[in-house]
Amino acid sequence: MTGTTIFLHDEYTLRVSFPYSQAAVDAMKTVEGATWDKGSKTWRTPLAKLDAVLRVFPDAAMAPEVALA
């Protein structure tokens, strides 16, 4: 899904942002530990689940700090 970006929230947590679509929301809900953060309007997931996020969003852009984590 185009427009998906993965950011590092802190040393243990990723933030995932994408334009709203029900298909994207449903896909994100398949990632164990994923939760919606209403304040930032992003999904949060444990850093350890990066592989699962990339399986769901293989074309996602990653912020440089994610690759270094």
C-alpha cells in the first residue's frame, strides 16, 4: 500500500502511518501488538514486529532511524 511510512517512536516501539483505507487498517490489525494511537493518528507496534509490518506493507518507506535500530 503506497504512502505507508514506518518511524521509530522510541527504542521499543514503531509508529506506522498510512492514508486511511479499511484494507490497510485490517492488514495492520493482523500485526500482533499493533494499537491505534488516536493522538498521533498512527499505529504503534513493538519494534520486534518490524518483520511482520514489512510483510503487511512490503513497499513501506522506513525512516532512517528504523534501519539503525
